Amino acid sequence: ADIRKKSFEDALDALEEIVQKLESGEVLLEESIDIYSPGTQLKAHCEQKLQAAREKVDKIVSDGEGEVTAEPAEID
């Protein structure tokens, strides 16, 4: 399936499966190499989705005089 079409949750689930396989030590070297590349693509996709979400998040700020505004949130 095209990784770019996956939701964040689906991509993260797929990435977790790959990590579990690699950490188990039960996959052959050949398979490890084969699943490593999709794993890096899934990681990049998840990071991109998170960055897009961060850019959409605003925080609500009060100026102390009853005026309320929204400004971009600073998320680390």
C-alpha cells in the first residue's frame, strides 16, 4: 500500500510491527534489510503528519483585559 495514503495511526501501527520484528531477532538478515526501508519511510510519514498537526494547533491567549485571541502554539 502507498505509505502516503496511510493515516498517522495506521502508519504508526505498521512501524511498530516492523520494530517488533527487528527487535525480536527472529527475522533473517535478508528480511531485516527488506523491512528496514519501509520502516524509514513510515517513520518519515509519521513525522510529517505530526509536524502538520503541530502547525494547525493554536493556543488561546487572554490579554488580561478580557480580550481573547489565538496564536500559534509553540510545541517542542
